[in-house]
Amino acid sequence: MLVSRELRVINTTRTKPREPKPEWLKIRLGDPTNQNHVLKLIEGLNLHTVCQEARCPNIFECWSDRTATFMLGGDICTRHCGFCAVGKGTPGELDSDEPRHVAEAVRHLGLAHTVITSVNRDDLPDGGAAHWAATIREVRALNPGCKIEVLIPDFNGDEAALNTVLDAEPDVLNHNTETIARLYRRVRPDADYRQSLTLLERAARRRDREGRGMLTKSGIMVGLGENFDEVVELMRDLREVSCDIMTIGQYLQPYERRLPVERYVTPEEFARWREVGMQMGFRHVESSPLTRSSYHARQQAEEPAPASSF
């Protein structure tokens, strides 16, 4: 059985009685042999994964398929997002061996597409951007055929930090908006909606200016109090900054002292968002109850662009 690391969060977020999960949120447990193999590999290289730290519901399926989303910078985040299970507080020093260890894990798992994310490191002058760039380069050097998708923080709007990451030439630049603008103060109190859109816009503009093939991507959770049209408006905002790929998934309260689930969105509503998004011109919209940023990431990046836009 997989066991998440002990959570070290003390939070006074209001709670709401948990509603029973609907049938469509049941998960597939998968093959424990491969799950244990991935767990041993991660622990042996002293790595962290968002699969464990964020209590991802797809962990059993993904680890059964010998894939994982690596998390840089330790397991303590400097932000206080109301939805996240990752520990909050003062992080330790960066592990200088981490970029090489991530590269070794990617090689050992034989990945054709890897997703790398991180905690927020607002304690560092560059937000950890140089560490990000070193990891991308190490992974590419050891795995030249592997596509690299990075799910980065906002670096507090620091364009130089973003450019440090872009200089390392990731194949997919992902930054999650996480929720609609109206809910930012409650869901992401240390972040800014427009700042996140600006980051994606800067990445797309540099990509276009330099003629790169890099894709941009963003994702949100639903079930936090938004309505259908507010999600559509967010989708329009993402298309206005040339975002190529979008993910939409159901928020699941990781434990009692995190934001409550306001509602469980039906699969039919997720399908409608996907249809609207594809009409707008997204290259791919992954929209389902169990969708997460890295879920089916390789397939998302490989889907051909639509012939027309909204």
C-alpha cells in the first residue's frame, strides 16, 4: 500500500461536512507491483512527487503505468493555497543533486514524456528558476528523446526568472490558473489572476518570436463555487494569451482542514466545457472529474491543433 508523507499543515480554513462521492469519482487501483517499484525508485533517489504530496486521486493508475510527476524544491511550500495538501512553512536548502536524480528517475522509468513541477520557493531570490533550468538540462542530457513538460509557479511575476526557465527550452510550459478570478482571494490568497495570465502570455510571445515549437498550458479545479459561465470566461482569457492546452478537473478536499467541496460537477458538464474549449481553438482540452495537470499529459501534447478557432 502507498503511504503519503506526514502532512505538516495547521490551517483554520472553514470546513463543511463531506458529501458522499458520486459513482463517477471511483478510481482504479492498478498493479501494486509497478506502484511499489516507482515508490522505491523515488525514495532511493530522495525525490518528491506531487502524486504523493498533493494526494492525487490518479496515483494508483499512473504509478501502475510507471509514470510520476516529480516535484522540485522539497516538500514544503511558502504559499498558503486553500486547496493544497502540500506542507506549508519554511523550506530547507535546495538539493543540488536533485536535477541529476530526476534525470536518472526519468531514464530508469523509460519515459517518453515527463512532467516536472515544484513547490513555491518565495524564499529564494529567483523563486528557484535556476534550479528549474538545471533540472531541465539534466533531464534532456540523460534522456534526449524525452519530451519535458514543466508546471511552474508564478515566480512572483519576475520575467527574468521565467526567462531562465524558457532558456532551458522545455517542450511544454504549464502554469495553472487553478480557479476563476472571483475566487482567488479564497483559493489562492498569495497569487494574482492577472499575473498568472501575464506569465502565460510572456511565454507564448517569446515562443512565437523565436519560432519554437513549445506549447503553453494551464489548468483549473472546479467545484469550489464557480458557475459554468465563469469557467467559460476563464477559458476565453486563456485563449487571449494564446494558451494551447487546458485541463479541467474536480476539486477533491484532501483532508478536513482544507477548502470544502461546494459541489460535484457531472461528467456531462465537463464534456460541455471541452466542447466549448475546442470551439475556441484550444489544441486540446482535457476535461473530466479525475483530470489533473499531468494526467494523460503526453496525449495532450501530441494531439494536432484544430483547423479553426472560435
